[in-house]
Amino acid sequence: MSDLADAVGRAVLAAAQVDDSAAIGVPEHLALINAAARAEGEARAILQRSVAAARGGGASWALIGAELGMSRQAAQQRFGNASDAAPDLPGAAADERWLGPVTAFDEMPELEAAGRAGWRTVEAGMLSHRMLRTDTQWEHRRIFWRTSLAAEKREGWQVGCRAFPWIYLVRDRGIPPEGT
């Protein structure tokens, strides 16, 4: 078993709250099925975001398809359509919006400008960020995914959202937004 499969297996056991040293009955099997299904959904979302990040970073559909063991056309059909536009928020409140489309190359200046106007990221979608309007300015920072954020938290950063392979941190500047 690979290290990745072992780590996923441990995570599924933990999410199902199944003790691997105890006898396993039908309720535990069902809990494992539920946790494994959730893990599969998360893995699909991570793959989707990884492809979007690779496209935003300049990777061609041919390179992505080769990495996935499929043709360029198959990769583009599977992953390309949803990444062309930011999702809509039907009935969204006036203090909520989507910022995008943005790529890995231009999203940080866009997030910086939005932060000065009082917007903070709370979710990253396909080439977009869901933003919430606040009464203060926000700083945004993008870091590579890691497990410990202790140093960042000591500096006042909090997780705005996670979008593999990135973690987007936000920090309240405590001053009124520009233009108000």
C-alpha cells in the first residue's frame, strides 16, 4: 500500500470514528462507506482544483491529459467547462460576491484591491473567489498547502479558505475600507 493510500485510509477511519482494533459490525461498515464516499468527493474536488491551478499556471490540456493518462480532449471535456466562468450566487446578499475569473498569476493583486475595499475571501471556486463585504480592510496571502499554520496564526492570519494546492489567509487590518 502506498503512503498516500495509507494516509487516506487512516483519515477515513478517523472520519468514521471506527477503532481499527475493535470488532467491526454493520454500523461500522456503514460509517466507513459514508466516510469513504466523502473522501472520494474531496479527492475529486482536489483534482478539479489542481487542474484549474495547472491551467492557470500555464499547463496545456495535452500535458494535463498525459499526466492523467487520458487524451487532451478527454481532459478538456472533463475539467474544462466549469473553469471558464465564476459561479453565480442566485439571491446573494449585497455583501457577498464572486471575484473572477482570476488565475494564479493575477489573483493576488485582485484580492489585494478587493481587501482594501473591505472584501475578504471565504471560498475559492474554479478561477474565482467568493467574497464577503465587511466594515474593515483585509490583507490576503496565498501559501502552499501545509498542515501547521501556527506561525501564521501568531502573526494574526486566519484561514479564509482552502483550495488545494493553496491556502488563502486573511488578516483584518482594522481600518475602514477605501472609498467609504
